Amino acid sequence: MITALYAGSFDPITNGHIDIATRASNLFDKIIIGIFATPDKRLTFSTEERVDMAKRAVAHLDKVEVIAYDGITVEFARRMGAKVMVRGLRMVGDFEWEFEMAMMNRLLSPDLELVCFMASQQYQFLSASLIKEVASLGGDISGLVPGHVAEALKKRGVSPSRM
Ligand code: ADP
């Protein structure tokens, strides 16, 4: 039984994230979406809100579970019994950062294997921060996030200064 951890800030979860979780669930027995409670960036949604939105977004995926965590990601992976860490790679920009992080994680936890999924073509450009910017300007984000996330962004009246 192979458990994979897909960690990130998910502020909020987008269809790009859901695509990666779905594809990972075709390969592994269990996927934990780990929502990092205190990332080094200004958050729009609380941990509880991010967890709640992610849970609703993957409710149809039997093998996927959503859990908030804090501290070092590889430690969380160890606690969860995850053998694999899943990441999504968009344009070349992601690669450098993911590579650096992978090297550090390998040092901290040599047994944890990294599996990167190439972003699907339609989500290559999609990031949570871009979604927030477009939503704040009144742009149409349907098709890029689940309906309940679009609703939450609208309610929050996200403005670029809060990102
Ligand atoms: P973001 O970069 O959107 O703020 P996170 O920090 O929550 O998102 O990202 C968690 C993981 O999901 C990272 O590996 C990131 O590269 C990946 N990811 C984010 N958006 C997408 C997307 N549109 N397609 C594929 N992978 C993605």
C-alpha cells in the first residue's frame, strides 16, 4: 500500500491542484492533501477554510484525504506513513524551486521519493495567486476553480492588496 503526500498552501484549491490529486490517485493507494497551515506567504483563507474548500473539492475521490499540518513537510509525511511526495510542475519557473526543495527534502528524509506530475495543458498557467487577482478584478474564473471556491472568492471580495 503506497500513500502519497501532496502538500501545499492551497489558498485556495484550484482545478490544477484537483487535476494533480486525481492523476496521483490513479497511481497510488492513498493520497493525503496536506494543507500547510503557516506558509511563508500572505494567506487569503484561514487553515480551516482552505481545508474545508479542499475537502469539498475532492469529496468525489475516494482515495483522497485532506489534512492540515504545520512544521516540516517531510516529518508530516513520515507521520502519515507516506512513501511518496507528489508535486505538480507548471512552466519552467516551478522547476528550479521544486528541484531545490527536493534536494533539501532528500537530505532530511532519504527514503521519501518525489514524484512530479507535469501540469495538464489547460492548467499550465493556473496558480492560486493568479486566480485571486483575476477574481478581484471581476474576471470569469469558472472552469478554473470549483463552484464553491469561486463563491468563496466572490464573498471574500479578494483584492490584490490582500494577496
Ligand atoms: P500555488 O503554487 O498555486 O500557490 P501551492 O503552493 O498550493 O499552489 O502548490 C502545491 C503544489 O501544486 C505545487 O507542487 C505546485 O507546483 C502544484 N500546482 C499548483 N498549481 C498547479 C497547476 N495549475 N497544475 C499543476 N500543478 C500545480
